Amino acid sequence: MRVALFLTCVNDTLYPDTGRAVVKLLTRLGVDVDFPTAQTCCGQAHYNTGYRHEAEPLARHFSDVFRDYEAIVTPSGSCAAMVRELYPRMGARARTEGRGDTLERVLAPVVPKTYELTEFLVDVLGVTDVGAYYPHRVTYHPTCHGLRALGLGDRPRRLLRAVKGLELVELPGAEECCGFGGTFSVKNPDVSAAMGADKVRNAESTGARVLCAGDNSCLMHLGGIMTRLGVGMRPVHIAEILASTEEAPSA
Amino acid sequence: MSTTRPGTPGPPPSSRPDPPDFPAFPRAAHQAVRDRTLRGNLRHATHTIRAKRAKAVAEVSDWAALREAGKQIKDHTLRHLDRYLEQVEETVTAAGGTVHWAVDAEEANRIVADLVKETGQREVVKVKSMATQEIGLNEALEAEGIRAYETDLAELIVQLGKDRPSHILVPAIHRNRGEIRDIFRSEMGKWGRPAPEGLTDRPAELAEAARLHLREKFLRAKVGISGANFVVAETGTLVVVESEGNGRMCLTLPETLISVVGIEKIVPTWRDLEVFLQTLPRSSTAERMNPYTSMWTGTTDGDGPSAFHLVLLDNGRTDTLADEVGRQALRCIRCSACLNVCPVYERAGGHAYGSVYPGPIGAILSPQLRGTASEIDASLPYASSLCGACYEVCPVAIDIPEVLVHLRERVAQGGPATRGGNKVVLRPAKGHTAERAVMRAARWALARPGVLRGGQRFVSRTRRFHPRSLPGPGRAWTGTRDLPAVPAEPFRDWWQRTHGGKEGPR
């Protein structure tokens, strides 16, 4: 199977460890991963801030880069949701605006082939025990787009429960948004930070040292609050936990 | 009486009141998140009702089907609203009622004030109603020398406290018991029967104080004013669902009943109520069935009011209906489930939304009903992290995040809209010029992998010089959060250097 890693612009720039973890994990599971270097950004920030027309060329570019792969895997619930949920909507809007079905047709091939990482592992590869080892107490925050737009359900938790040495503790108020919300975090900084601080306090109350999620943008926001509040926890992307083994443990 | 019909271009909106003069959402929220009492009151109340709703909804095995049915009934009605409105006029008139058409708030207020004056009365009792809050009816009547008494417990608290409602279902959600006791003690006497001596903050005592205070108003009132949850087109029947029984009093005791109802409240048939009378109470108060469901059809000799007036209110609804994406907001049945699950509402409070419609539904309703010209209305579409919890609980499946993003586009980029029945092309709102430039530049760079890589390398190689706090607009991030550490190289450089980790250390 020709599998492409869509790392996302945020991970590519700020979280290369997450990218390396996905490559390591998928390679270990026998998947031949490619990283098409022409990839950039799915256009989510543009779209959600009200710049749909600016997002369209980015979506076209995404399709140009990825359309020939059999599967596109991304370690981001919100970017996966952008492709799966909002690309079709963008195409349909262009049609109702009298611009024909070109955009719809261009975007259609990538929509069903795009998977969030945990979805790809559980649904496509059919694994929940990925042979990982991570001897830490971990609490998991289901990020909103993974939870509600993609309906990831208990897939991430099933993967985490199968990790050797990992103690998974439930996060109180897990399904509540962390307050990141893309440009919301800077357009409404007070509410965003208040939501983030409540999330961090809830995570802290579990006694876990690691807050795990499937979206580094949410973790960037929460991690920034953790260090500001001086909380003894750190944010870790689920890919880095699943990639960690006894032979090559990640921190 | 006006003959202007919704669906046809009305008179120029010169008679509309000025745009609301509230601060933009982020500024109002800035105060609210620091108010510990408010945060505590809201957190307690929303979390309690949130859990109860989830339980009440989980009991219903065909909830998803009911939700879909509710959506489809509303969409069908809205698609044929012109026809159903005329049917309502016919059936209500045939049942002995009089139908009035109001294109905006001012016209509706004038109709109601004139009707009250015709009775010779100077006071009215009111059933809790969002439509009359929306048009500011109490204030308009006050200006005409008519006193309107709110009889819903929470609306009474708001009225006595000279306050604004902050929630659709529980307008005084921002108040705790101690605050309510203080308001009753100091204010009730000015409006009628004073609070009993030694009133405490026990809920039973507070309710009894309100009951005694209101009873004399019910028994004296000759005019009642209500809204309606539904209007059944086939028979001209109006429906009010409530918990306290004050509504039943107002709907049955007075001689004249005036109901102000938004044009989107119509359902075609009684059978359609089957759906909403299941979904509304469970979504709203988390009850299997609300305690009082009052239905009336015109007038009946010797029973209830002898005169009945229905004021059908447009006030921006026809404009909203013209918008393909935004019109789904008109499905709303005012249950307030979206407020109770909203993490933004929980922290900012209802007043920050600058409208009688707070929370997620308010954030998509107000900028459509009122337009996006004012500071508050232009800021409301951004008052959401797009977490989607509101859409998940909405009993008529309004995709609130979709409409929010659509309205963000209208604010940031302008574009076609309908205002006052006329098609217009809106200009982008003020204050988005820099953002627009940034977005355009980002799109340009992100459509070119080479440019993106250049930017990434620049960020990586200058990382030692990155400040901990950012100046200017960057403070919105670093005021409360640290910046992430920038890696030595972006992923794509590592990938090319090591051929995907196949060479060199991973």
C-alpha cells in the first residue's frame, strides 16, 4: 500500500518529533511511508477564520500532492476533519455559487482516503497493540475534531491501554474543549486561556505526568499554559507514545 | 395594523432602532472571566443541567430519528413559509383572533402598545417570551405609560434587579440564591407586595415570596402578553410550554391576550407537535415532559380571554431566511441546550453576547437578525472555539459551527447578504485589513513548498533569539501562554537529510 504521511504545517515546523514517531511507528508495523515534500497546509486556519476563498488553492494543492496515494495518514484530528468534512463542503459551496463542480471533482479523491493516525491504525491496519512500551502514568484528552467531527470514539484509548507499562487515568471533563480553537486562541485570549487553565487543572488532578492528545496545536496551547502555571506535567502527542519501545524508548 | 408581509420587501429599515451599543465580545468576556462569583454560578448551573439533559436524552431510543424529524419539519415549514403564514392568518381569524403583521421591533411594539391602550388598561402581565425580549417590549410600553409585569420567576428576578437576561431558559442563571434574596428584599415593595419579613435564601421561601407577589397581579390583570413556542397552522392554535404555571395564569385570566410570535415558530400540523413536545422539554429542562402545556385556538365564549391578538414578527427573519447557510438558525426552538454545553458561554456568561439570545445560538442569530454592522455583532461569529458541542446537542440539528464560519466570512470578506428585504453586497467589517493581508500572504507562501521551507528554516535558525513574550498582537498568545520551543530543523529537512530516517540516526 502506498501510504503518504500528511504531517501538517504545524507539526512540520514545530513538532518534527511527532513526524519521526509516525514514521517509526508505521515502519515498525510494516507500512511503507512516504513524505511527499511538496505538501504544505490543508487550509484549515484560513477556512475557519472566514477566508474560504484563500483556503481553496491550498485544498487544491493538497489534492495535487496526495491524490495518487492509497491512503493519507495524518497525526492531527482537526486537519483530518478539514479534509474529510470541510473539503466536500467547500466544493459544494463553490457549486452553489455558480462556479461549477470543478473544485468538488478535484477534491473528491482525497476525501475518503484521508485518515487520522489512530483511525488508520485501528480501522485500516486492524491493530490495537502496536508493541509499544511507555512506563508512565498518562491521561488522554480527546480533541474536539477527533471526537465530534471524525467520531474517533475509544480508538485512541484502546491503543493506549495496550501499551506496555502505561497507566491510563481518566481525565475529568475529558470531552470539554481545551480552548485552543485556532485563531480563537488569539481573538478571544481570555476565554481561551480560562478554558485551557481548567483543562490543565483537571489533568493535574489525575496525578498523571503526561497529558496525551492527537493534536499538537491543542497541546501547544495546553503546554504553554502548563509551563506558565508551573504545573509538573508535559504534553505528549499520542504518536510519540505509540512509537516508543523498550529498545528505543521516547522520553 | 400593518399589511407588510414577510417575504416581500418592506419599507426601508429607517425605523429600525440603532445597532446595539455593546462592547465587542472579547472585551465583555475579559471582565466576565475574572468575576469569580459569576464563573462559579454559571459553572454550577450549566454542569448540573448538562448532566441531566444527557440522562433525559439517553432514555429515548429514537432520539436521532426525532432530531432528524424536527429538522425536516422546520426546513419544510421554512421553505413554504409564505403559504403557512397565510394559512395561520386564515385559521386564527376564523377562530376569532385578529392577526397583525410587524416588519420590525418598532412596528411590533407600536401595535402592542396601541392594543393595550384600546383596552383602557395601564398594566399587563407577561408570560416569559423571547420575542418580546428581542423587541424590547417592556421598555417600549413603559415609554407609553404602561407597566409590564414579568411573571416567570427568573424574568421577575431580572426585572426587579434592573438586570439583563443572560440565558434563554433561565434568564437569571448568573444569580445565586443569596443575590436573589437581596433583590427580592429591596425591590419587591417598589413593584407591589413586598417580600415577607425575614426572607432567607431557601428556594422554597424564595418561590413562595414570588408566588405571593405575583398572585395579586394575576388576579387584577385585564391584559396578558405572551409569545409562543409553536403556532399550528392547520387550526391556528398557539402553544406555550412552561414549568411554573404562571403562563397558564396569564393565558387564561385576562380579558385580552396579545401574543407576539416570530414567523419561524409555525408548524404545519398537530402531528408535528409530537416530535417537538418530546425533544424540547428533554433538551431544555431535562424533563420528560414539561409541567404545563397550554394550547389555545382563537377565543371561546365564557372561557378565557374574550379578545385575542396575534402579532407576527419578522424583525430580520426574512433576511435570515434568504441566506442558504444561515437560514438553519431559524429552526431553533429556544431550548438552550447549546448554551448549557458551551465552554465559552460557561466562562464568558450570557451578558457578553450583547443580546437576549446568548450562547452559540445567539452568536449565529444576532448577527443575522441585526446584521453585522455593530461592534458586538461583528465579533459574535468569533465567540467560539468551534468545538462542536452545540451542534451535537441541538434537537433540530443546527450546525452552529458551520454558520459561525459562514458569518466569519461575511465579517472578514464581506459579500452578498439580504438586509431589510433587499439584496446587498456587504463590505468587510472594520479592523480586518491586517488579518486579510496576513491570510493572503500565508496562502501565497503555503501554496509554494519552497517558500514554506525557507520560512521554516528561518524560524529554526533564529530560534536562539526568539523572545519569551511577543509584542503587539502576539501578546494575545503570550499574555497567558508560553511559546513552544522551536526545533533545530523542520521535519522536511530531517526527512531529506536522512531519506526518511533510513540513513543516519532517527
